[in-house]
Amino acid sequence: MNITKLLHTRMRVSDMEQTIAFYRDTLGLEVVDQKVSPRGSHLAFLAVPNSEELIELCSFPASGPVTVQEDLVHLAFQVEDLDTTIKELHEKNVTVTDGPTQSSSGSRFIFIDAPDGYEVELIERPPGAMIV
């Protein structure tokens, strides 16, 4: 087997519209497709700027609400300017839950909360940095 590419990551969510609104309106992601699977799951695929991989949101109300354990999983997105990002988040009434923090590589990052308890990390990397 030769894996050639990461295509998407699925996250189950309780409220599809609330979650789409968060990723679209807060983070600027684009909804590129929505459909219902044969078993009745509601699916939405989100595109991230400058990335080929998609985020797949899945709502399956029959399985009950989603509860994500703290520190279990998060998405990390690169931003150009962390200070500007923090200001824009405050203007949208989004709370920074951790940070800003500077890593040993010189990257700076913060965390915010997405619906269902998922965390989102926003990272500003110095030129040439490959890791957080």
C-alpha cells in the first residue's frame, strides 16, 4: 500500500448549522459541498485556504449529541499575523481560551473553542519555520 495524500478529516458535530457558521464566519473556511449519506448522516465539506485537504463535518442526530473530551483533538490553522487575528476574534466576540504562547521554534499560537468542545489552534510561524 502506498498512501499518496490526506484527503479529509471527519469530525462529528451536534448542530451542523452552528458548526458551519463558526468555521465559515469566524475562520473564513468555505463550504464546498453538502449532502446526506445513504444512512442519513448530514455531511458538509469545508475548504481551507492554501490547502488541498478538506474538513468533513458529520451530523447524525440519531446517535445523540457530541461531547468532545478536553485535550482530545484539535485543528491547527496557520495565520499571517496573530495580533491582528486576536483583534478580529475579539470583534466577533470569540474568546481566546489559551495564549498567546511562543514556542521554542519562534511560532506564536492561541487556542479558541469551536462548537461541541473542539479546540482550534491558530499559529503564526516565523519565516522558514516548519514546526510549532
